[in-house]
Amino acid sequence: MNDKHMPVLEVKDIVKRFGGLVAVNKVSMKVFPGEVVGLLGDNGAGKSTLIKVVSGVYHQDEGQVFFNGDEVKINNPMDAIRLGIETIYQDLALAENLNVYSNIFLGREKLKKALGLIEVLDHDYMHRESKKVLDQLGIEIPSLKNKIKMLSGGQRQSVAISRSIYWNAKLLIMDEPTAALGVAEQRKVLDLVRTLSSHGVGIIIISHQLYDVFQVSHRLVILRRGEKVGELIVKETNPDEVVSLIVGAELVQNSGR
Amino acid sequence: MSVENIRKLSGTKREWVVLLGRSWIYLFLLGEIIIFSFLGTGFFSAKNFQNIMVNSMTIMLLAAGQTFVIITGGIDLSVGFVMGFASVVSAKMMVSFYALGFPPGLAILSGVLITMLIGFLPGLLNGFLVTKMKVPPFIATFGMYGIAYGFSEIISYNVPITNLPPGVGDFGNGYLLYYLPGKFLTWFRQPAGLARAEIRELVSIVPNIFIISLLIILVFWFILNRTQFGQHTFAIGGNIDAARRSGINVDRHLMKVYVISSFFASLGGIMYVLRFVNGRADAGSVRMLDSVVAVVIGGASLYGGTGGMIGTLIGTFIIGVLETGMVNLGIPTFNKYIYVGVILILAVLIDQFFPELIRKGE
């Protein structure tokens, strides 16, 4: 399955309309295992809509989605999660009143029999397993018994990511992962992205922070007004070229004069 | 004192403030008991404490269900009148079955069991409205408050249902143990053929309905704290979207939570009939406020995500001790509401001033 030549995700000619508005117009892209793809574009370019199609929030009007080479129908977010497509949102993912390991196991709690009859939560097991996955990803959190509300933004994000990795995510979609984080925290999250990539996870990053995207991405896909206007290898391009694609080359030239 | 001031305090002092913030309800309860013991007559006695237990039972049952609802971020305003509804329905059933020629014991048991089944209905409807129809819990259960009350009045023709089969009050007013010093010890039943003087000396230990309620509450404490169901209850209150996204069937869970609440309220109504040997539509009318107050004093936030059975139990006793103590002192009980109101606001204020410190870690 982890064939380097087979994309973990491929979308083909995706079209999504909202009434008369074409939010995404025949966009195709691929993500290979271990590859970090930056999805760039101005507000309203269609990034979020495209991502929501992949994560099951919206359903495309035209086009196909392939996961590990097989065509899939993703009707709701649970379908996506079951396939191994996880979307990390800034606030949506965690229950702040529960501790770290409870969040990692949320909805899939490990149970054990008490007195041979009643199923109760197996806290020790969940604590142990969570510790393992955090260590594996090099994430440091003082105590896994701490509630999420006591953690920093970056730590929260790490917990959300560890959860998806623990449950075998093959593709991570990160929506503005570094927004609202301090500089040190941003660096940690970007390190984590590199670690995940080395573990063979495919990653799509949406971000307005070009600098961050350039640091971790292998390839960039640029959307403008719902259409794909460019696909660049990071090593072969520079921020100027990318910006001109994002806003439209004419505009840059005009403002340059 | 603000959180900033507390942060500035040195180690030990700060620990004390935090300890106080966390355990003020225990101290408050203790304070109440001490004050009433000094002011009242015969307040500090085993008999009176059993009295408090019995009197607190209704609040405890309603509040136990309410705890689940409030932890999910909802509220159940219908519990008081669902309790009245259950008391009217069960009393009516007992009367009808007895009139049909059932032996009293069977008539009572049938009334109790059928009412327990009917008791699920208001909760199902509340849950349906909240989850499928997206009606805010406040409105859905407030509607149910009126509906349950109206139906109870219709069923009871606006008067308490009386003339229940003989023996209804035996269980509700009975005790686990009867003990006459030096003579005998019996379970559940008062020994027959006692002389007047002996009855006066008879010691009754632990009211039946207290045991039943405590058992049920223990079971639900366990469910809330040790099981997946409890964990999901907290998760929904903490972040409903996260709960949904992690595959929890939130709608079904909320449905169950509202059913639990209405089950407890119905149980309260049945207990009322077993104790007072009548059924009335307003049996629990004032208890809705008490139940919410008990849960909030117990550390639950109305925004959901926090709360617990032990806290609710203490909150219940704070109200129960207050009520009994005021009766003991001869103060009209409606004064209670002033204090209950003050305590509620105090609880919320403490919650706001100490949040980070109190809720640190586990």
C-alpha cells in the first residue's frame, strides 16, 4: 500500500458549485505518501472548499476522489476518518475538559472488565499507549493526565495530530496549523510535520504563512478563483513566483511600477 | 480576590486558598450543621439526621439525573413536574388496580413498575426535541414542564389522589432496621404487639427510601466516573463537535441522558407516593430549582463539561440541612429560597474567581 509511486490521495477534475458560484472548478491534485503539499491561494480561492470535499464535509458535483488508488465516495466526515483522512482544525478537535490520553482515545475508549462483568475505562492502557505515540513523534507534554484546557495551542495541536496518527491516519490535512501560535510553538509544529512526513504520512497544509509552507513542503498547489493556476516543486521556485500566481501576475506587475 | 492576587501568594498560603476554593462546599455543609446544632433543639441527633436524609431524597434523585444533563451542557427544567406527573400516574394506577380487585401488594407493585416505564416518555420527547428538532434544552424541557403539569392536573382532576391501597406507606416510611435496646433487632418490619412505652424507645435505623436512592445514585456515580457512557457525557459537554467527529453518536447519547433525568424524576414521584400516601400534580414543583442549585453547588458549570455525583450529593445536603434546620428553628420554609438563591450565586462566583486553580489537573 505504501508504494511511493501510488498517491495516497488523488482528486481528479473536482467541481463544486454553490448555486451559481463555482467554488472549485476542475481541480486535480495528488499527494504521495510522506509528501507535504502546500495548498495556497487567496481568500475565496477555493482551498477550504476543496479540502472540505476531501474530508467529507461537502460532496463534489463532478470529479473523482481516489484513496490509495481506489475510487472512494466520501459522504461524511466519519467516512473520511475511517479511510484514514484526518483534518486537524484549530479548535474543533479536542474536548478541553478531558485529559490528554482521554482525548487521544475519545470515541474509541479502551475498556476492560471490572469484576468480570462490567466494562469500565482502562485508564492505564490508554495512558501507556498515548505516551508511546507521543514519544514516537517526539512530542513533550508534562503529564498526560493534564486537561487540554491547561495546554498551549501548539501542545493541543500536537495532541490532535498524535490522535490521528495513533488511529492510523494516512493523510493529514492541516488547516492553518501555525496561525495563533508563538514562534517557538510554530517551529515545533513544523518539526512535527517533518517527523510525520518521514513516517510516510501524506500531508496537505493550508497556510497564509508562505515562509512556513516553504520550510516544510515538497510541492505547492496554487488556486485562484476556484481554478488551479500552478503546481510547483518547492526547490525549483521562490516566494515571488508563488505570490504572483496567488494574486495573479498582472496585479504584481502593475503594483511593481 | 482575583486569580492574579492568588497567583501572587506564596506557596503555602496559595495552597490554602486553592484548598478552600475546592472544598468550600464541604466546609459550608459543616458550618450549616454546626450553626443549626447550636441554635436548634435536638438538631444534632441521629433521628434528625435520618430525617434530613429522607427529606433530601427527592432533591437527590432529581439532581442525580440533572447532573448528567448539565454535564452535557443542557438543562432539564421539566423534572419537578415530571415528578408530579409520576406521582399522579402511579397513585391513580394503584387506586385503579386495587379497585379492579388486585391484592394491595400487587396493585402497588404494578403501579410502581408501570410508572417507571411511563417515566421514560418525557425524557424521550425532551431528547427527541433537543437532538432531532434542534430545540434548545431550555425551551424543550420548559415546554415539557407545562405539558407534564397539565396532564397531571387532568389525570388527578386538580385534587390530590388519595384512598390508596393499604400498605402504600409501609415501605416509604419504613426503616432498614428496628432496634429495641436489649430486646430485639428486626429487619424491615416493626415487630408486632409492642407496648406504647416500647414504641417510644424503639430505634429505627436508616430509612428505606434513603437506601434505595443511595444505591441508585451509587450506580450512576459509577456510570459517570468509570464507564464509557460517563466519559462520553463529559466529552459532549466539553466539545460537542469533537465528540461527533470522534464517532460518538451524540444524538443517541443525549437522548439517553434526558431519559435518565426523567427516569430519576419519575422515581422521585413514586417515592413521594410511597412516603406521603397520595399523588399530586405539584408534588415536585419547587424541586426543579433545588435540583439545579444542588448540581451547580456541586461544581457543575451550566456551560457543560464539568460536574459530578459527589458534588451533587453535597449540594443536595446543603439544601436539605438548610430546610430541616429552618423547620427546627421554626422559621417558615419559604425563607429557604433566599438562602438557596444566595448559595447558588455564591457557588457561581467562586467558580468564576477560582476556575484555573480549582480545576487544575484532574
